[in-house]
Amino acid sequence: MSTSTIDCPFCIDTNMPAGRDDAIGELFERCPECTQPCPHCDGIAVYPANYNTPLELAADLAVLRLAPVFCLGCHGVIALSTLGPEDTP
């Protein structure tokens, strides 16, 4: 753990709460005070707390006819997209 994360009043280990979403639950984001924003998404990506892998998240969202859109840089979720009838597993 770096010194900046110990002294940061906004986060724990460079992660800070980012609210809750009805579809994916509790969310975290990278701390803008301790880290540089991702150059691909400019730091808007969030990380669901209740999922260990992207596959788990995608499987649970497919039931709701949703699909996560991941940032190519930091692999966080930047949006949820609706699935059409042809996309249903």
C-alpha cells in the first residue's frame, strides 16, 4: 500500500463507494484523488462489488435482458445495454 492511499480521506486502497444500481448492486470507483483517470473512459467506469468475474456479472444481467459494456482500458463497467430478442441465450 502506498503512502497516498493511507493519507487519502476519500478512499480505501484507491477505491471509493460510487452508489448502488438496481441491476448490479453496490458499486465502487477509482479514487480521483489517488489515481489517474483511465484514458479510455476518463474515470467514469464503476466496479460492481458483488461479482468476482465479468462472466458472473454478464450471466446475472442476461436474465434481466441487459449486458454490461466494459471499458477497454480499465475493464470497469461504463454502461448497460439492453439485449434484443435475438441476443437472448
